[in-house]
Amino acid sequence: MAKELIKRSEVKVEDTWAVEDLYKTKADWEKDLECAKNIAEELAKTEGHVCDSAKTLLNVLEKQASLEEKLDYAYSYASRLSDQDTANTEHQSMVAKVFSLYSETGAKLAFIEPEILALSDEATENFIKEEKGLELYRRQLEMLAKKRPHTLSAEMEKLMAMTMEMAATAEDTYGILDNANMIYPEIKDENGEDVRITTGRFIPFLESADRRVREDAFTKYYETYKQFINTYASLYNGQVKQQCFYSKVRKYNSNLERSVSNNEVPTVVYHNLINTVNKNVDKLHRYVRLRKKLLNLPELHMYDVYTPIIGDVARTYTFEEAMDICLKALEPMGEDYVAMIKEGFDNRWIDKYENQGKRGGAYSAGAYGCHPFVLMNFNGSLDNVFTLIHEMGHSIHSYLSNKNQPFIYSQYKIFVAEVASTCNEVLLLEYLLKNTDDVKMKAYLLNHYLDMFKGTLFRQTQFAEFELKTNEMVEAGESLNADNLSDLYLEINKKYYGPDMISDDLIKYEWARIPHFYYNFYVYQYATSFSAAVAIAHEILKGGEVVDRYKKFLSSGCTKPPVDLLRDMGIDLESEAPIQEALDVMNEVLDNIEKLV
């Protein structure tokens, strides 16, 4: 392993993503921005006249779609350049320039939605009959019409828009406090060296085989949060209260209803998830008992949750080997799906390795009119093979939606975003399990599967339950503070992990480090997507027409509400069945791993 990371300029071209497929030059990018500005100027002239006739409405909708497509494309280019080397100030400025244009055009064209909403359903339907070109925009107009009961007068809407920057104070301050101001103490690592805890190092410390390191990291980390817990409580209280303000003003029954309605999801889906997981916490308790047994510990503590219970298989993979494994694992999806994955591998969709200044982690980003782009920091581990197939799942979802839908319907809702990626992971797991006789590898893979259930289905639902209850407390007139937030979190934590886990007192401060609580009822979607993906993957492995239906689902963008798209796949998240079926699979995995170990 090289002591220093190489510079971006030293990375081999074949290991980078083909960002030039978006724009050949920066000058081309700037031309598109100028074009976007001109479209915005043309649209601004329609204020007060958007719905004068069917023809004027069509003209506005077409220009608005063109503007949004150009801004999205330009942002993709600037963002990819910035992420490949975050120290490049020119690229940072490019991102800022697009954001500025987004903001400028948003303010300039804020009149469009209220003017369309002033049109009755009957008048809208008459316009569509009169101007056939409006048929394409029927769903867009229907989605907009759902906002009518929650839309205010034009004057009030302007006032509400003026509050948005102020309303972001709690989230913005949380980000500054948590990312910039929090300084954690040092601990001694496995070699006795003094090492400072950081957010990025915290989980790796908890994965350590040295229990002293795990306990020290856990204790020092949460003791630091404890010092600032009143500040975190005040920020979160402010976040929930501003949500209550918007919910009341817009005439929603609750913060939950307002948040999920943005994705066209009924509240029953959220409640079903929490209720079903609560009925099945015995499965997480069983996992905890297995962890305690395999770690051979008299007591299992919260700092023992991340350390591997099955030693990592002594194997690393080249990127070429990882690609080959992914292609074989995805064969049940059919030749055309595998060909799309191979197209991505062969045509530089992926930025493969770490370099100086490159953004950490991994993601897939779609770009309408171009192929998707995948950022990775591949290190050869089996986990990274899973990351590769996960991100390519997102990529093919974007690729097919972009290919089969107009821009306005190409971007699928976040509610279904994790289905394609997790489905690919499950197919990889099943492929690897089927193709190894190594008992240790089988146990490792089964444990990986269990960790997916623990981390995605249970942990995200635990967060969702905490968020729901805290919002209900404020809606009932109660103010949130450090004591009631921490006591509630500890109570839920004990319920989820059960009697074989020592819920150390410091874990009650964990809520303070979860940024997703500022995203407003976001995390539940990880759990619902995971449950749907498990069901779909197991159906795919049985063969039959489900593969064709699944590809249609991946090609559908947001042409229907996401719950309806999944219902077309035979998964009804307005019932408890999909969550229960996923949890039943977890039970089978527990049976299998217990037989091996």
C-alpha cells in the first residue's frame, strides 16, 4: 500500500469516469448555463398569463421542463468534477454557480405553481382536451393538484418562501456543530498509539477486535456528545417546531402526513413498518444472543455491536475480479440486464480508486441524456464488491428510467431508490453462497446478510419510531429537552436489542449524532425499500416473468406513485405482509448460520 495517495492528475484515464461524455469543454457547459438563463427570462415574462389558454400553459410547461433538464445536466457535470478532487477551487466555483442559478430561477419563477393551482380540475381537463400536447403533462398536473388544499394565497406563498432560509437554521447549525466544532478526545489504539477519535474513525474503532479499544472509543465519543446534549436537544426541538409550523399553516394533520405526502406515500406505510418490526423484535434479540455466543462474552455491550462475529475471509479482489463476480451474480436478471452492466464497466461509468482530495464513500448519480456515473473508493475488500453491485443497481435504475421516460418523469422517488441497489446485493449474496463450499465463507456471508437486516431494517425503523414519537410529543404541546429525548431513545433501544444486550447508559445520547433526524421522516424508506428488495430478489431467483415486470418497474421513473409501482410488482406496502416476509427470511438466515457455527 502506497504511503501517500496519488494526485488526481496521476490517475490512469481508464480508472476514471468519462465526465467528458457530459460536456467536452467547460465552455460548452457555460453555453448551457447561458441558455438556461435565457429560458428563465422567457418564462418570467409569462407571469400573470400562465393559464390564459391551453397553448400558453403548454408553452410554460415545456419551457419549464427544458430549464430543469439543463440545470440538472449542468449540475451533474460540475458536481462530478468537484467530487473527483474536492480541493479544486475552480470546480467548487462551478458547483456554486449552478446552485446560484437554481436559487435565482426558483425565486424568479415562483409564480408558476400558484397560477396553475388557481385553475380548477375541470378547467385543466378542458385544456388537456383542447391541446393534445398537454396530455404528456397530465400526471405532472395531477401531482400538482394534490397540493391545492395545502396551497395558500400568492401573497402568503411569497411570505412562506421568505421563511425557508430562516427555517434551515436548526439543520445548518447542527451540521456546523457536528461536523466542524465537535472535537473528540484521543484513545490508545490496538498498538498503544495515541489516536484521536473522529466521526470517520468511530465505527472502525467499534469494529476493532480489541475490546478495550471498542469500549474506550464508545465511552469517549458519547461522553463528548453528553457535554453538548442540551445544545443538540435545543436544535432538534427547533427543527421539529418549525415542521409543526409548516404543517399547521398548510393544513396537514401531522408532520408525518406532510412529509410522506411529498413522495405520494400514505401514512399507513410508515405505521405498518413500525408495527411489524415491533412484533418481530424477537428476531433481533435472537441475533444479539448469537453475537454474544460467538464473541464468547459474559456480557454484550453496545460497543460490541459492530465488531465482526465471523472473521473476515482472507481474500481481496482486483477491480476486474469484482466486475466478473457482479456479472455472474446478475445472470438471473437476463442477458440484456447483464449487457447494460457490462456497458457501464466497459465505458467508464465508474471512478474506481481513491486519490488526493476525492470525495469519500460511494454513490451513483444519474444524468438525463447521458449515462449514470458511479463514484467508488475501491480497496479490494468483499464489502467493496457489494458496494460495486449496489451502486450499479442504482445506475441501471437511472439508466432505464432515463431511457424510457421523458425528463419530467425520469427521476424516481427516494421511496423506491434503494430497491434496485439492495436487490442486486441480495442476488450477489445468493450467488456467493451457492458457489462456495468453504464453511467460514458461508458463515461470513450469512453474517453479512444478518448485518443488513440489523442495520437497515431494524436500526432504521428504530430511528423512524424515535422520530415519530418526538414529533408527536411536540404536536401534543410538549417541548423536547435533553432528558426526555435521551430517556425515550434509551427506552426504544432497550426494546429493540432485548435482554441479552447491556444498553449502556451513554447510548441514550446516540440520537444526537444522527443527521437524518433533520431530513424529516426520511429513514423509514431505507427499511421499506430493503423489505421490497428482499422479496423481489427471491422471486427473481425462482425465474419466470417477474424479471420482465421488474425491468418495467426500473423503467417507470415516477410515472405512478411509488407505492403503486411496487404494488405492480406484487408488493403491497400498505399491508404488513412485505415487512413480515423479509423478517421471515431473516429467521431462515439465523437458522442457517446457527447450523454452521
